Amino acid sequence: MSISAQLADPPGISVQLDLAFPDVPGFKGQGWSTQETVMVVRWLFANPAAWDQAMSTARAYPGNPHTVADTLHETIVPRSELDAIAAAGGDPAKVNWLEIGHELIERRDDPRPETVTAQLAAPVTISGQLDLSAASRQKAHDTASATAKAHWRADQVRDDHGRWARAPGGTADITGRFDEAQRGGRKPVTVKDILAEWRKSKDDLVRSHLNRAAAALDAGDRDAAVAELRNASTYAGVRGSGDRLHELAASLSDESRTNATVADFATKGAKAVTGLLGAGHNGWNGKIDLFNAEDQPAYAAVLNWDGTMQFQRELAQKMRDDAGGPVDDPQPYAVALHELIHGALPAGGESAEWKALAPDDRAALDALGGMDKANVSGGAYATMHSLADVRKYAPHVTQDTIDSLAGRGLLEKSDFTSSRADPKTGEWASYHEWKMTGKARDMTPAPQQTHAMHSAAYQNPTGASVEEGFTELGTVHHAPEFFAKMGIGDRPTKYTAFEAGHPKVNPVYASTKAAVFSKLADQERALSADPRGPQQQAAQAARRAVQSLNDDNLPGAEDDLAELRQLGDPDVTQAAKSIQAGLDKMQAAGYAARATMSEYAKRLRDPGRIAKGDAWRHYGWQTAAAQSWVQDAAKAEGKGPKSPRVRDLADEINREGVGGKVPAMVRQVIRAAGADPDKFQGAPFAALETRIRAQWPQGPDGAQSSPWASALAAVQDYDRSHP
């Protein structure tokens, strides 16, 4: 069917966002991050041959959603359909191929959606579904998962017994259904819920409070919404709907408290992460949105490109319910750390060296930097410019200024002269050109980066793999110190503490055991000194209890203690009760000590566990690949694979956003080779980036090696051939 035929009645975005995988056998609808993504999904449903090809790819590569996404993009969906999106005013770059890939993998064993094909009657084209009005765009932005950088894939998480923690799935709309059993029968309150009560109410005063509650919740002010709901409940109480409104207020208050728990933790954590990494600032915008595990089963948290952190509600509730006591599950805290590391960005603003320059020096470098950003590389490398070019933007700059900058190593003069005609006289004249050196580019003020600046880099599968691998490596490296800075490092977990390879004895257990042992020994001595038969029999029971206690056989000690109580001697019976209380205390404390949060986290950062994907058990092979790179980099500097330098090198990369990580890796190679960075500006630098991306591991099989050696050899070869 032609594009124009489909444009006759384009459905609105509100309908499209609910389409997704329709309710056919084996499918349940979910929301999608962009309207363009929905269009591609619908096209797949309407074209059975393409659907079968997409599902075959998903079945062939269930562990590699990036391959599925790339095949969809490059092979299955015709280029003509993407061109049609652009022609109709859409943006093909907003198709979230990875999101579709994840969902196809999750649904790879489901039946073909014949119902959808029958409904549409004939194949459709993508552009025919577009509603590109500003209102629709805003609606898509407000309700969808919003071109999010999706992290902490639950399909790569195993529990303590090696089982999958949750089934894999795709990104979904955050406003979906909720399992009421998760929160004692309560479900999240939405603006829609409040407006439904508004429509039911016939009382103007109640409706007024409900209207204000809906407006407050829509604006993100949960506390104000709770207050208005409680007012509405008070006035509606005698009319029969008070209990229902009171429940809405209670549920929203609970949601507000849960949200605040994560927000408070992240607020403090963002500062801690910036300090631990040595980053400039954090791209998290201070906002938290909670979503349900069933609605986004593949993810525990997401840092959207607008800086909002989406956090799984069930994990947030665990954080809220810990309430300062033992930590039932350390994972939510590690999830928060992972997302905050994603948000780490380099510092912007002016350096001390820049501020020390004369005004004309800064003006000249500003002009050159601006012209570099306008070149085909977008400023990735410096290009040659004449004094006349500079003076178009900085008219007060003179040749003396240029010569002075060159003399200080901030500008490089061309080896040849160029010629051009004077536009006024027509006479030809020769002139030199200059470009900024690496030293100058390093000191030039960088703009304050935002998280959104890096969204395009994450769409590249290797870019996403590098980002997730190094982010998780940073999580593993810094979790012990991060937990300590957050005030939770000394809180006990459910995990056993180890000492010298053996379970560490719980100090409460050990001290209580010593006290009980002393009391039993006293009873044994006293009973042994009494020649009467019953006392001698009881003394034997006391000796058996001592032996059982010495073997940490608490049930055996209790059985032996029962014989002492049967003796009938009041003093012995009283002593037996005291000893039994001690045994009960030992039983409650447990033999093994519980590892604290920081102790447990230190255990996980063992390089061997990281290499096996067995640290926090997220992004296993990606993290192993990242570790291989920084271990190779440390080795090139004469440091060992367990040296602190490994973490420093990982931090150097994690201080960059997604788009800056591979360039940071290139700089590490150039530095290790002892080469002049200025030699590698422009095309040589870009070639190194390409080499690293092309050779970066694409799955578990290659995760134990890195392209470091290849990149280093390329730098050394180029350096020798360009003296």
C-alpha cells in the first residue's frame, strides 16, 4: 500500500502508544518510547513475511538484542519506509530499534499475530500512521519511556541460586498495570484515578478539592495532592465516598514516601559519585519516576536522556522498608549507584590556564575553536585557518597575537602558504594558516555537558556495550566506598561474612557461647562433687552438654540440658533455665557473622569474579570486556591487574558521557605509547576510534580480551611513520 493512501486517516499518538503488541494469544500490549517506534512495530505486524524474518532473527540471537536490532534496521525494514517517515515530517532516528529487539526476543516463541494482520487487511506503510502535531509529540514525551537509556537488564540477573531473577522483556510505558499483591492491595494513584472520582462526585466542594488534587499530581507535587485528597475525603465522608478517597490519599502518600526515599538517596549519592570518579557534575536532574516490574520486566532502572531516573517501584519499596536496619537486598542500592555513574559527566567551564590568558589570546582561540566546530567533523579535530578568518570573529586579533600563541605551543603553523585574491583589489597574496594544538584545545572552555548530548552514541551497539560495561565496572569498583559515604556501609546483609576463607563467627554468638560454656562447666563441677547417684547422672549430662556446645551442636546441648532440669534440684533447674536462654540467644544470632554492605561489596570486586560475570551479576560480559581493557592499559604502564591503577583508568573513562568514552580510551593508548597527541588530531584519532569499536567484543566469547594491543600497535606504527 502506498504512503499517500495511508495518510488519509492517521491515528493519533494516544492510540498508537497503546497499540504495541496487541492482545492476541501470547501477547499483551505495552507502551513504546516513541511514535516512530510504534510505526515500525505496526508495520511488522502488518507484513507477515517481515514478521517471520524478525522472529527468526530473535530466535537465532536470543542473547544478543543488538544483533536483532541491527538486522531489523539494516535488512528487514525497507529503507523506503524510513524515507517515508522523514518525508512525512517524522524522524527515523527516533525509531528505538533496540527496544523492538528486546521485545521480539522476549516474544520469540509466541504465535504469529494473525489477528493484527486480519484487522489491517493489507500491508501498511510506516508514514501512514504518523501524527506529527506538537500536541502529539508532547503527549509522546510525557507518557512514554522517552528514548531512554535502558540499564540494569534483569534478563542478565541471577539470584543467589543461579536462577534467572526475572524473565527478560522490553521497555514499556510507566503507567501500566500493577500487581496489587505487591503493596498490600494498593496501586499507584494517577491523575486519571482522581478525575474518575471527580466525575462520580456531585458535591461542588468535593469536586473542587479533587480538581486541585489532580492538578497538583499532574505537576508532580504529590504532597499537595495528598492534602487535597484528604480534604475531599473529609467533606465526602458523610456522602459515602469518603473511604474510597481516603484510600486514594493513603496510597498516594505511600507512593510519595517511596519516591522520596530514592530521591533522597540519589541526591546524596550524586555528590558521592562525582567525588569518587573525579567527575565534573552529574546529569541526573533530581527527578525520580517509579515504574512497576511487570511493566518494564527487563530493567530495574533507567536514566532517561532528559536526566529523569526511572526506578523500579518494588526495589524502591525495599529501600524504603529497610528503615535503617539490616539490608534485606543490597541490589537496589547498587542499582542507584549504577544509574548515577551513567550520569557522570566531565566538568565544563573555564580552566585556570584559560583564565590566565590575555583577552586577545582568548578571542583568537575562541574564534579558531568556533570554526573547528563548523567543520565536517563537528570539532572532533582542529583545522587550519588564516588570520583573516580569525579576524572575522575577533577583529582586534593581530599577527603578534597569533605569533605569541604559536610561540607558547598553543598554535601550529602550516608548512606551506596559501594564496587568494584580495576582493577589493583583485591582487593575489600569499598567507600562512594556523590550527590549535592539543594543548590549546585542552584548555579551551568546554560547554557544560548534559546527559541528552550523548543519546546518539548509545544507539550504536558498541557504544551501548562500552557504556554499560564501564558503568558496571565502576559500580563494582566503587560500591564499598559509596556505601560507606552513604551511611549504609556498616549495615549487615543476609550474606555470610568470611575471614581467611572461612565463615566468620558472629561475635554475639561467640560471646554468648563463652558465657554459656562457663555456666555449664560450673554445673558439671558442682554435680560431679556430689556422690549421690542422680547428681552423678546429671553430671554426665552436663559433660555431654559441654561437648555438644563445644561442637556448636545446639540441639544436642538442649537435649542434654533437659536431663539437668529433670533432676528436681531448684538451684540446678534455675541454672538450666539461664543456660537455655543463652542457647536461645545463640540460635537467634546464628553461628556465622553477617557481612556488612561494604564487606559484601568488597568481595564482589575481585577481578576473577568480574571476569566471570559474577560480581553484581549485571552486564557480565560487557563488564569483563571493560576490565580487560583497563587491565591491559595498566600493564602497559607497568602496573598489575589488581593494582589501584586499574580503577583509576576505569574512572578516567567513566568521567565521560557515552559519546566521550571511546575517545578517552584512544587518549589512554596514545599516552601509553608515549606519542605526541597533536600527531593524532583529526583522521588518525578517528581511525583509532573506529578500530576500537570494530574490535570491541560483541558477546561473552570475546569478553576476556580487548582491542588494546591492536590499538597500541596502530599508534606506534603511525608514530614511527610520522616523525
